[in-house]
Amino acid sequence: MYEDFLREVRRLGNLGHAASVLRWDQEVVMPEEGTGARAEQISTLSTQMHELLTSERMGRWLEELEPRGRREAAVLREVGRRHERAVRVPERLVEEISRTASEAFPEWNRAKREDDFERFAPYLERLVELKRRYAGHVEPDVEPYEVLFQDFEPYLDLRDAEDLLEEMRRGLSPVVEEIGAGGAEPGSPLGEVPEERQMALVIRALELLGFDFARGRLDTSPHPFSTGNQFDARITTRVGSDPLDSLLSAVHEFGHALYTLGLPVDHYATPLGEPRELTVHESQSRLWENHVGRSLAFWRFFTPVLNETFGTDASPGEVYRGVNRVRPHPVRVESDELTYHLHVALRFEIERDLVAGEVEVDEVPGLWNDGMERYLGIRPESDAEGCLQDVHWSHGSFGYFPTYSLGSMMAAQLYASASEEIRGLDDIVERGEFETLSSWLREEVHRHGQVYTTDELVERATGAPLSSEPFLAYVGEKFGELYGF
Ligand code: MG
């Protein structure tokens, strides 16, 4: 009977992976006029998935099956969780949310372009209302924001997450102030670099990091992202004015792809062959982007490659300081490694209060601007560069933002453990022997798929629950030295 259940689970998994390929295609290569047909294709797959997941047969299996061992228990736990959530929410509400979100997205886009919050406000209000209702169906006795947060991070307690984020914010604020007061702002040692050379450097970096191009590919898109499975992991980067940005975006997505490629092949399309949710996934990308890609050891290794590709004459120290420049920016995705998290902290505060009904939609622009001034000492000149900058709310995604910062904390904690367990890790990175770190991550994180919950996974890999300390220690050490405080 378990085998029949598992066959159905794989069907579900395959439909999900098929939808991912369609989404990748839409972002990367589809002609504009394909949008309507593509929406139908994806919605057909979603409906099929919903039917498989909520069927009576599935309900019976989940109720009656007795797991033999830890792995079967994990599969039942994960599918059971999704089933429960899916059956509790009326289909009409799911459709209404999805319809409202598809109407909201172009309105948000236009509101952002025309700097007109009023245009987006009614959609935001409607989405908050609908998501509150959704949360009420899933867990009527739990605070709605917590239910929404669990959609993105089911296995970290929101109270704990909130404490961690607050510790992070309190730890970062004085550091950002200190750096701002010092006025240190090393410029980029590179001039303008043509796009082909930027891409050439990205490809070279991916090869050296060990990206398997037989099971993966690289493309460009305005917003870098990654998708795929253990046989086919795809990443994108953006090329533009800052060649180091296109490189580090690619290194970030490489971290996501390495996770995907490290999942067990035998369990493809079942929870044992799927990654954990956003916090763990983001920890993998941030570890490579920040702890490797923004380290002095990496630049000692990679600067000669960069100079050769660009025909420049930069020194490792110059590039290292360039990629670690701290400067408050009104736009999150343009922000540095530190001030980024103050953006997240602010968005988290506001969306929590919005969902709780403690603030109204029309108060958001003011709250955003005041908050930016409080946390970053800058005031956005427009709502386009203020509360309208990010797309997430137009999708109805509330509770997503905290996972960015939690992912960074997890990255720091994992990297600290890797540094303890791998002797001379810095020297290894400086020699460009990245496979040592990749295999440590594969062993501790990737190969487990969803066998362990997020909290169990961190504790097993690092010997401690998720904490803000390794992140703050890393920040103090690296930026203290860079900026002399
Ligand atoms: Mg990411």
C-alpha cells in the first residue's frame, strides 16, 4: 500500500517539476504573447496537483499507513502537512487569491513605474484580507501571520524567529552607524566591462566553483533566480553596470543549485529528494555568496582570473573591499550584506502589523519612510523606491521576508561549523579547492532532502539550534577589520 501511495506522491512531484520548467521558460525565453496560454497551462497543472493532493484516496493513505522507519515517516509527515493545508481551504478562496494576485501584479508594476501607491492600495488591502481568511481556514486558533509564515518556513517557530531577527537588527544597527560615521567608501577598482566579458567571468567562476554544466545551465534574467531538480538545475544572473554584481548574483544562485544537485537521485519527486524550504535554501546561496564570494581568501584566488578576463590590474585587497562596501541604499536588492537585513526587518514589522490589522494600508508609505530613516538614516525620495519596491506583496506573499535574514543566520552558523571541522578552510578556498566545502554541505545538508525538519537539520549539522551569534560574530570580525572599529 505504501508503494501505491508513493507512486501518487511521485506523480504530484512530477507535476510540480513540470510547472517549474514552464515558469523558467516564461521568465527566460518565452515570447511575450505566450503569457495567456502559459497561465492556462500552469493553472491546469496546479488544479491537477490540488486534486491529487486532496483526493479521498490520499486522505485514506495518510490516515491508515504505518511508516516503516524514519524515511517513510518523513514522507508521510511532509505529504500529510501539505494535504491538511490544502483540504482546509475552500477551493473558491484559493481561486480568488490567485485571481486577485494576478490582477494585483500588473497594477503593482504600474504603480511602481508611476510612483502611485494609491493605485496599488486597494489590491493590497484585498490581498491582506484574503490571506487573513486563508489563515483562518488553515489554523483558526493561530495568529494569521504565523500561519502565513509557516507556508514559507514550517519548522521554525515564529516567536523564536522574531527574537532572532530582533537580535540581528540590534546587533547590526550600531555597526552600520559606525561605518556610516567613518565615511569609508572604497570605490570599485573596475571600470566599465562589456556584457560578454561579464558573462565570460561568470562562466569561468561557475566552472571553478564546480558547477556541473551537464546537469545545469546558466541564462540571464532581470531578477536572478534558480529552479530545477537533482538532474537539471538552472540558474540565471543579470548583467549590467556592475560586473561584480553579476558575478556575486551568479555565485548566490550557484549555492541554490548546488543544494538541488546534491539531493538524492533515488528519491527524485518525493519529499526525500526535495529541498527544505526557504530558510535552508537561502542559507546555501548566502553561504557561497557571502562567506566564500565576499571573502579575502576567495579574492586571493580569483582576482588573477578576473584580471585576465577583464584585462584589468586590480589587487585582491581592492576587489575584496569593493564587494564589501557598506552604504545604505533605498532599494533592498541594491543593498550591501549588512544594511540588507535592516530592509528585511522593516518589511517584517510592517507586514506583521498589516496582517494583524494593527495598521491600515494607507499608512504603509509613511511607516516605510519613517522606518528607513530610523534604521538606515535615509529617506526614500518616492514610494517607487520605498514601500513599492518589492514584488512579493503583489503575489499575496506575506511572511516570506523573514526567511531571507534567517537564511543568512543559518549560513553563518553552517560556515562556522564547516570552519571548525575542515582544517585550514580559508587556505583551501584560497587554493580554489571548493569541492571540500561542497562535500561537507552535501553530507550535512543536501543529501538529507526533507528527512529532517529545518530545526533538526541545523542542530545535527552544527550541534546547536539556529542562533544569531555566529552571524553577528562574523560581521564584527570581518567588517571591524575592514572599517577599523
Ligand atoms: Mg536566493
